[in-house]
Amino acid sequence: MAETTQLSCLCGAFALAVIGSPIITTECHCRSCRESGARLAALPASRPVLAPNGGTPFVLYRKDRVRFVRGMEQLAVFRRTPDTPTRRVVARCCNTVAFLEFKGGHWLSLYAGLWPQGSAPLPAIRTMTSDLPAGESLAGDIPAGKLVTAGFYARLLGAWLAMGFKSPDIAIANEIEA
Ligand SMILES: [Zn+2]
Ligand SMILES: [Zn+2]
């Protein structure tokens, strides 16, 4: 039996469970994650979303390995711009930033802040470091760069293949502004 880990928002009204191991753990340095992270972290009571180096730590799980346990009605979608297809989902009971979903994606990128402080699996790679602001650089402690990002997409594709190319829908009715 794969291990199940239950994770909840800060107040506990919303909870999900992840089953087994993630596809991969990443720290994203793209502009949209950076901007969205800063805006979401400014919501009242939100936990930090960005790492001190400006990256967004994510734990990526196949959608069929994520179970919603309670409080789905607390979830609200944040879109960086009105026509941004990517959904960043917040538990609005306590403004815990929960996960990111690419349109049609077969995985969820769970924000590491969903784990109790210090217990999230650490990022294995850095992606989208080409978006770093001019003059900024990162520590070389974990792999980054174009090849790493390419390998990351290969891992995602492998997971999709294992899922029989299904991309389950997650219905979320509410929207949130940040
Ligand atoms: Zn909550
Ligand atoms: Zn990103």
C-alpha cells in the first residue's frame, strides 16, 4: 500500500490527501509564478508562497493520486490576468495557497506551503531559471537550466502515459482576487 499523506489549510477547513510519491519536486522561477506568488502572499494571513530566492517550491502529484478530503467549497481560483488559463487555487477560509493547475494538465503542482512548516519534500530541480531577473543568480545546490527543464517535461509526459492520458477535471466555482 502506498503511503497517504493528509494536508490541510492553516485553519483545517480544507484538506486533501496525496498518495505515494510525487512525480517530482521543483522550484519554479517563471515570471508568472513569481508575480502570482507575491500577490497571493499579500492576502491577509496567507503563509509565505515564495522561497527567499524568489522561486516557488512545488510538489507535483498525478491528479489520480490526489484525493479531496473536505472543504472543496472553500476553494477559489486566482487568475493572474482575467484570461490566464492557469488556475492557482486558494482555500479562502484562511487564504492558504493550495495548488496550481495548468489548463488540461494531468497533474497538480501543490504549493509546498500546504505542508506543515519545514516538512514539505525539498525541490529536486529548478525550472524556468531563464526567467530570472537580470543580474540575479541562484545557488548551484540543485540542478537547473534548459536540460533540466526538458527532463522535467519528460517526467510529466511519463506520468501522463502511466495515467492512460487522462486529465481529470476539478470543479471549482469560486474566484478570488489578489
Ligand atoms: Zn482554511
Ligand atoms: Zn512557474
